[in-house]
Amino acid sequence: MMNQELSFQLLIEEDKIQGDFIGYIPAVRLGVQGETLEEVRTNATELLQMEIESRLQMGKSLPEDNAATMERLTIRVSLPHC
């Protein structure tokens, strides 16, 4: 069995309300959290490793990294007057 490096996008967002960070791997639709950026990266790496190994054991195909796009949505709302 040969080792091969696979790369996937990891989207990281700071959750200022909870005081932690959220990570999302679009190619496998899985998310993680951590108290620091490094913890999110570590948790995402471990989760992705488990997901890939699970897929291989079940004979499923490996996910391909997708070109996830970040877009800004603008909405119009009526706010109460203060």
C-alpha cells in the first residue's frame, strides 16, 4: 500500500459569541470546533483522516476537493426605530 498526500479546503470562522473557532471541510461536509485556530486545524485533520480511512474500509470512493466559493449575501430588512 502506498502513501499519498490529499489536500482539502478548510474554512475557518471565529465564533465571537462562543469565543471559539468553527472549521468546515466542504468536500466531506463535516465540521469541527476548537478553542484556538491550531485546535481547529488539528481536529479537522483528525476528522478528515478518520473519514478517509472509513471510506477506504467500506470500499467507497475518495472525495475530491471541490472549489468551494465564499459569497456575500445582502438582504433588506426593516429595523425598529430607536
